[in-house]
Amino acid sequence: MSTPLEATAPQAAEDQTAIARQAILDEHREVIGYELFDRSMAGQPYSAASDAEMLFNVLSHAELQALMGRKTMFINCTHESLSGRHLELIHPERVVLEVPPIEGHTQSEIDARLPAMLEVKRKGFRLACSQLMLAKPYAGWLPLASYIKIDLQTIKPEVIEPLVKFARAHTDAELIAEKVETAEQYELAARHGIKLFQGYWFATPVVIKGQTLRPAQANIIQLINLVRRNADVGEIEEVLKRDPTLSFNLLRFINSAGFGLSCEITSFRHAVMILGLQKLFRWAALLMTTSRAGGTAPAVGNMAVVRGRLMELLAAELLPPEEADDAFVVGIFSLLDTMLGLPMEQALESISLSANVTEALLHRKGMFAPFLDLTLACESADDAAFARAATQLHLSNHQVNWAHLQALAWAENLDAP
């Protein structure tokens, strides 16, 4: 399946995400949710770090969110990750955590995992288990299960009926017949009262590929340090302004379906205030652990920062402060197509921005278009274009040159040790 973020330009493998989804359907063939698999991690051992990366990719993957709609996400996890603070970043009503059995089914180890499972249930997450948890050692887990998956490829047909009866007697969990590959398997499961299904007979996994935009590690570290010392919102906003990839990731995350907001957040200050310092720290820490070397060339990021600051200063001469903030967003995201290797229209599908910002970036129209034209003219040697753009805004050469020098100095100071 083709998706908007299957990049048209070659990208390094480490900058790609590949999330597979497979539908889970009810008895009426209606999709109730999707199980998600991180194909970017193929060939690597599964771990708590894998869970964190999977979660980050899901929350940052706009195309996946669009294809998910408001459906439930079933995500495989490790027992170690159940205690991970990254779970604080997502809305629990949207997520089912699939918990694996304990290797060797050791009773002491099974009992030791119970407190973490109780805690995630208290937070509102639902848990899914396999039919292996219907065995006696897992009796303490069964009341916590919202779903039990019955693998039709690993059990004999004659075992389905007693399994279903046992599950009905000892849990309130909904049963899911998984790995349903034939009509006969579906009919057998349905005949025994199973009402949820997953498998190739219904739908093969769909892989959605996307471009990952990784911020500079130094800026993430500074953001973490500011949050840890309870810096004010203005200081944190300055760090976001210096790195377009960092601010892009934050806005894309906070507007993701997994975060659960009912309105769109389009300014950095608003994002920080809505998220709060604790969750901002969790997000930055998760971003730090999942970032890789490489990414956007420093020169491109620096140019985007200069554009953002210049547009902000120019707009401040003529517009209210909140609109000057939006002018900064236009400037800093004006190179988003270059950073992602995509047409601007496709790049903007990954993030929610105000209508005025989008109009300027896509069509060079609206209230911010003249400021963007003037900013681009400052970068060129086209004196005629510079004169036209400055005259349109009734700004003098002195005002524009002063703002440009201030923007260059501001960007240079941001990079200073």
C-alpha cells in the first residue's frame, strides 16, 4: 500500500520507520482495532528499549494515525517495559498491551510480575494475554486480562471448546481467535462463541513506511536539563525554536491520536503548557533513546532557524505577538520539505498547523506570505525582489537589515557552547 511518507528521495535505512498493522475484527467483520508490529526492528531482539522505540514511532507516525482512525492499538510489550515511564505519554483508553508469558512458567517469576500489571491496569490500560495464561500458574493474572488470544495454529481443534469454557468460567476477558487462515478455522472458532478474529484469512499485515526526522542530540539534552531544573516556559521555548526537527517532533507528538487531545496545538508555548514538565521530560527522554546518528544537515537546520527568527522579528513590527509566533513557525518549517525529502504538501500531512501558517507554506498566500517572500529575498542577491517585498510591507531597508542581522546573530548564539 502506498502512503504519503514513502519518501520520493533515497533515505538512509536508519531514518525510516516501518510499522505493520493487522486488523482485529468482530463477528460482523467490523474492525475494532489493529495489532501493531515495528518492522524497523526486524532482526533485533525484542526488549524494553524496543517497546519505547515502537511507542515513539507510533505516536510520531501521522500516516499510521490516519489509517488507525479512532481504533484501539494492540501493542506487544515486555514485562520490563510495563514499569517504563514512557507509558505516561499515551492515552490508556486507546491502547491494549499484549503481555507475554514467562519463559519456563516459573511460579515465583509469574507472581513477581503481578504488581507491575496491577499498576498499568490502575492507570487505565487494558491487557491481553495468550491462551498459555489459562494454565494454573497464571491464575493471579487472569482477572487482569481484558482479552485472551487463542492461537489457532498452535492448538488442536478439539481443544478449542474446553479452552473457551475454561476462559468463560474464570475470566471476564473477550476472546480473540488469532492466526485464522482458513474459512474452516473461522467457522470452528465462531461455533464455540468466539466473537473477535485476527489472521491472514481476514487481512494480511499492512506495512506503513515513513521518514523519521531526528533532532540534534545536544538540543535534546539541553531540553532535558531545562525541564529537570523547572525552567520557565520561555527558556524551553527558546530551545524548541533553535531546532526545527525538535519542534516538529513535539507538535506532531502532542497532536497525535495516542495523546488524546480533542483540539489541535499549533504553537510551541501552548504545547509545553499543555504537556507539562513531567510529560515533556518523558517525551524528551524517549526521543533521546530512540534518536540515531545522522539526520538533517546542520546548514539546513541553521537556515530554517534564521528564517524563523527573521520572520518573527519582521512580523513583530506589524502584527500582534501571537501572530509573530506563527510567523516564526512559518519560517522554521519553510525548509521542512528539504529536511524530509518530500514535497511540502506531503511533509505538512505529518503535522497540525494553523490555517494561516499552512496557507503561507503551501501556497505563498495569506497574511504571512509577504513576510516569507521578504525573508527569502534576504537570502538572495535579487535586489528587485527585496525592494518589492519590503515595499509591500512598508518596511524600510534599515528595519529589514537590522532584523536580518539580529536573526543571524541569534542563530549564531544558539550554536555557541
